[in-house]
Amino acid sequence: MERSLDPADRRSFRVALTREGREVIDATLTEHAANLARLAARLTEQEAATLDTVLRGMLAR
């Protein structure tokens, strides 16, 4: 992580991920997505439809 003073407000800091940090996040999210796909593949068609409905409802709120 890199930290620098905010030029608009010197009491604050701007924080950014380093290249290495972005690589860690990318790898983690890739593994997470693969795990979700693996879990979803085991659902029946009805279970997948129910999950879809529940998740869409959560996003709509």
C-alpha cells in the first residue's frame, strides 16, 4: 500500500494499492470466483433459480 498526503487537505492521506497489492487482490478474487462457480455448479436447477431470485432481491434493495 502506498500513502501520500492529499494535496487538497493536508490533514488527510490518499491510499493506493501497490502493483504487488493489486496482484494479490486479483489472484484472491479469481480464486473466490472459481470457488463460487464450483459451489453453484452443485445446485439443482430449482436451487439455482431460488438463489438467483434471492440475490436479485438483495441487489434491488
